[in-house]
Amino acid sequence: MTALLETPTKTAPSGVTFLELEITQRCQLTCSSHCYAKAGPTKGHGSMTGADWRRVIDEGAAIGVEKVQFIGGEPTMHPEFADLVRHALDAGLSVQVYSNLYRVQLEHWALFELPRVSLATSYYSDEAADHDRVTDRKGSHAATRANIIEALRRSIHVQVGIVDVHDGQRVDQARADLEALGVTDINTDRVRGVGNAAKVMIPSTSELCGNCARGRAAIMPDGQVTPCVLGRFLPAGNVKTQGLAGVFTSQRWAEIAAAIPPRRGAGCTPDEDSCMPSPGATGACTPADSNDCDPSRTPACNPKYN
């Protein structure tokens, strides 16, 4: 999956207003070339129970979190996915679902149409074979494209990230195709050296956009808290033993935040920030609602999607 990084709009007492909840590593796709979560059809949902996730959502709302993103893997494959989305809405939070849109259940369409819910997905090419090469799943292009069209027909906001994975990949044509469909929220990014893309590399903070741990954080399927889904190699603590507020007030969290070089701001170039801002973009790291050199605006496994 490819991840889109949301840019928090204001600072809460905890400093974190946006949480990425990686509720599963299961996915119908594998994206062997770039998935940051190393997700796939045989992976599980982790040790966090539904009750654990509901508690985290409540803790987040209590300390100033405004928005959560359900991501994976493919979050809709979690058995309590719909209940967790409704719980977040009941807690007063906005919700973004980062789905590969390969398969969408009828009941989930009704969920996505609720107020304060939006969708994010990844798209790799206007040509089926090119897109399917990235996802390792024949037919994924047709399914994702059809479900993007259906989401737009239902007036559901869709944010799409395009990750440049292979030489010769039709990235510009993918953007043009999405724009022709009516998608207005599009971001393009390069592959980040995390997860499947790390290969033999040791993950580095240089692979992060600079917004991680600054108003945002991620929680892994085992309860580990990290600065973002791409910064999973920087565990700061565990919500099951410390609670969310305990992690965010810890010395370890402060050290991690200080170790991540900040983004240099709007107008950055690929050489300056190791990211590729969209034309006219002004905003941050992937799943983000702003657009500046934002790997997260690309949901990542895009998310960096599986």
C-alpha cells in the first residue's frame, strides 16, 4: 500500500491530532516492490483486539486527536472494521479509510457515505498491465478504477496517491486518467526505502517526509506507536502497556521526534526533500489533506498500498 500522510491543522495538548491506525497486515495484494507494511493474503491482524483499538480511539479523542486513518494491509479485511469506524465517528473524530479498493462490500459503501468519512487509495498507471505489475494481482487495476468511479458517483471524497515504483511506469498518464475521472485530490511520490522497498537497506530517517511525529503518529497491529506508518522502524512505546498519552509524554517519543529532520516547507524540490511535490502543491507527508511534498498524500502501500 502507499501511504498518504495527513497534515494536522492545529496542535492538540498531546501534540498529535492525526493518528494512523494500522489495524491489519492482511491484504489481497502483495506489492512486493514497495509495500511498507509487507502485507499480503497470508498475514494476520496482529495482537491488538477490537477492544484495544476502541480504547486507543477513545484515548486519542480525549487528548486532542481530531482525525484517524484506518490503514493496513487492507483495513476493510479486519473483522471489526465497520464497528471501529463507527466507534471513531461516535467519539467525534473524522475518519479516512485507506483502502486498495480492490473489493468493496455493499455495507462498506454505506459506511463510506457517512458524514466525516473519506476514502484514500493508491493508483499506479492508466494501463492495467502496468498497474497490476506493481500490485502483483491481475485485475487489480480494473477493480480499483471501477471503485474509484463508484465512490465519485456516490459523492464520496477520494484522495489518490501515485507511487513511482518502476522505470517507465506511466505515472503522468495515471494522473491524467484520474483527473479525467473527476479525482481532484492527487499526490505523486517516489518509493520510500521501508518495508518491501528496503530490500537490503537499513531504514533511515532520510526516507521520511519530515512531518512524522509532528502532529501525527501511527499505531501498529501489535500496539507499537511510531511517528508514522513509514517510520515503523522507530518504535516509541506500546499503547497496551503505556497508554497513548504515556507514549506521547515519554522521553523516547521526544527523542524520536527530534531525530527526524523537519521538512523544509512549501516549494521544496525532490533534491531538497527527497519527495516529489505535485504541480502547484503546497503541503506535507503522505495521507495528508494538504499537498506539500507529502508522501502520505500519495493513504502509502498507499497507503504504500498492498
